[in-house]
Amino acid sequence: MTNPLFDALFGDHIGKDTIFLHLPDGDTLTHDGFLKLTARYANAFAAQGLTPGDRVAAQVEKSHDALAVYAACVQAGLVFLPLNTGYTVDELSYFIEDSGASMVICKGDRREALTPIANKHRAQIETLEDDGTGSLPDKAGEQADSFKTVKRTEDDLAALLYTSGTTGRSKGAMLSQGNLLSNAQTLAEHWRFTSDDVLLHALPIFHTHGLFVATNITLVAGGSMIFLPKFDLDTVIELLPKATSMMGVPTFYTRLLDDPRFDKDLVAHMRLFVSGSAPLLAETHTRFEQRTGHRILERYGMTETNMNTSNPYDGERRAGTVGFPLPGVELKITDPETGEEVPQGEVGQIEVRGPNVFQGYWQMPEKTAAELRENGFFITGDLGIIDDRGYVQIVGRNKDLIISGGYNIYPKEIELVLDEQPGVLESAVIGVPHADFGETVVGVLVPEANAEPDLEAIAEATSQALARFKHPRKLIIRDELPRNSMGKVQKNLLRDEFKDLFTPA
């Protein structure tokens, strides 16, 4: 194989005249048409002097051209750096400088603000709009529609993805061709994707879920995608009858369930719904199955590893769990202090090893050494347990652990109790500073529609269900929880908001 990832995504397993993308305007793009578009971008990169190993940073809206830019980077041996469209210019400055990007691709309205930053770091700057216009498409339009694929090995870098950076500087996770390839092939087989599949794609493509899971799986299988710019409820309901599968975050599924048009008949032909990027409430699992007859398949992954575990395709998909380690992936639960495995059923930190695990953090050897062991196990920072049937349960992030009066408190345990209370849609439990205990527990509740949760009754219920040291010292009602673009609750923002709750005036 001259370029393992590109060959697997665009090789002879694909019928070149078959449809790859169903576009928002009703047009379609075949695999062959997409490959030609990709070649034009690859030629444009080469014409601009980019060489294998150079980093290409892209903060652009989701479009088939943006997807072709990613594919062109793979074909040309460049390292693709997708950036969240919500990042500010100041945030982008760090990513451009840290990555040493040779080219920055942005929307036209950001070019003026980003040009001094690009010039400072000797990066070229090009524009790409979501309608396919811009300086980069103009240059690509002048190029040939074939490109000699650059030779790469599985160890060569394919992408650089920055972590969210809620604490300290964002870290650039180095993902190799082999990392992306192994995960796409494993998931396509595990989730039974074939060339007959039509995936409804409403996820962003600056993130692992939408780019390296959804897109790479579809390409490896030779299937097609209904490629939507974002999740729009009416559009998704209109197009679901044309799909066979869908990947989403929990918010997608709760919004669908809130619409009476979403019923068993609408999804009778669907074979798979996958959820990830944030925990799915047990209530959502139950409501979804009752409404549609489908059981959502929940899985677990992260920036540094792509996917690690999955509930089974055949067999019980257990609410509140993320299933079993994927084929080829090893997972263990260890004591954060000693690194030794803990007995089954006890909480500890999750460590994983496999061909999916990243190469380390870009230009951060100390961070790499601290989180990626010499034996290949990656310390995920997630806390979890393995239950008596081998299913993995995520308890929370290590940094979310609450230590109150010397006791370790896992927020998830309390959240499960709070979520079951009348009138509560969901909850988030955090630790805030307390003079006597170091930290104490606060529960933030989001009410169900038109409901007014009885806080006294909820406090009484938690006192019956949980040991005294786990009781929330205060319950707070909020209209919604702060979330990032992938639906994860941003507990760091809640901790900041309520950090002075028990501080003497």
C-alpha cells in the first residue's frame, strides 16, 4: 500500500459511479466525483509549496469541499488540523503557533483578523466558504483532477487534534494513519457497515465523531452519506426515511423524541442508531426504544484514541454502559495512585492500549510521558468500573472527582439518583470549595418541561439513597446545563460559577 489510509478510504472496494454524498440542495456527488475534487485540492496544496508532513489548519464550515480538503491532506501526506468553528481569533493564534501550520484555511470574514497571525508564523492563508467559493477553491479549480498519491506508512501522522483545554494549555494529539485506519476498519466491521448503508450525517467535522468515525467508516465500507450542515430537526425528520443509519450526540435523540412526528413508522427501515461524545440518559434509552423499537448503541471514545469500546451490535445494549472493549483494544481499570489494576466492580481510572491509541502530544514530551505509559497504555483521565457482566461504565472524569472530608465522591452516582426524581430532566453534580470539608457537593438540576421539582423531596430522596457524606449540600435549578459543541456538560464552568457558594462574605 502506498498510502494505507487513503487506499483504504478510496480504494477499489468502492464503486466509483456510486453516490457518496447526498447534498443539502438535493444534488449528489459520486465517489469518483469526490475523488476528483480531492485531487484538485491536493494539487493546489502542492502548487503552494506544501510538502508531506506540513500541517494544514482549517477553521471552516461543514461542506463537501471542507471534507475534500481533509481527503486531499491524506492523499498529499499533509497533517490535517481541523479547528472548532466556535474558536475565537485569540484561541486560533495559539493553535497556529503551536502546530507550526504551513497553511491556515478560514472563512472570508476571518481572513483580515487572521492574516497578521498567519504572517507572524509564516503560514499561508486561504479562504473557503460553505458554498464552495473562496481563494482555495479558486486555486483548486485551476488544477488537474488526478493526483499521484504520496507514499506514507501507518506510522506517519495524518491528523493533529487539539484537546478542549478546560485546564491548562490545549494539547495536540498526534494521530497516525494507522490509528485512524485501524479504528475505521474495526468499527465498520463491528457495526456491520456495507456499501448499502446510507448514513445520516448531521455532526460537525472538526471533531473525531463526525470526521474520523462517521466519515471514515462510510468510506471504508464504500457507502454513502446524507451530508447535512448541522442538525436541523425538520430536515432530519424529512430525510430519515432515506437513511439506514445515524450517528449523533444525546441532544439529537432527545430533540427527536420531543417531536410527535418521530415514530416507529418513520424509522422502520433503519438498522442502527449510534450515540456518543456525551453520556446518554437511561430515560432517553427507554423512551427511544418504546417509541421506535430501536435500542440506541452507545460507545466510548476520545480525541487521543478514537473509539475504545462499544455496546454490542448483537446482544444486549445496556443503558448506562459503553459496552465492551473493541476488538484489538485492551482496557483496564487501575488505581490512580499506584497504576495497579483494581478488583472488578471497583472504581478506578480507565487505561487503554491498542492500534487506535495516539502517538503522543505534539511538542509536549513531558505530558506524553505522564499520560502514555511506556507499555503503550494511555491513562484516559476517565473514571470507570467493569460490571459483573464485563460492561464498562463511565463514572466521570478524574478531575471531576470530589474529595469531601477525606472521602472520594463520584458525581455520576449522585446524578443517577437525582435524574430519577420527579420533574428532573437531568443533573450535574460538582464539588465546590468548603472551609470545613475542603470540597462539598452541589447538585445542579434541569427540570422537565413545565415541571417544578420539589427540592425538599429530592433532598429527602437522596438522603435515603446515599451515604451522608454524598448528600448535596445545595440543589440549584437551572434552565439548562452548559455544554460544548459535542454536547458534553462543561462542569468546569459550573465550578467557576458556584465556587464562592460557601465562601464567607
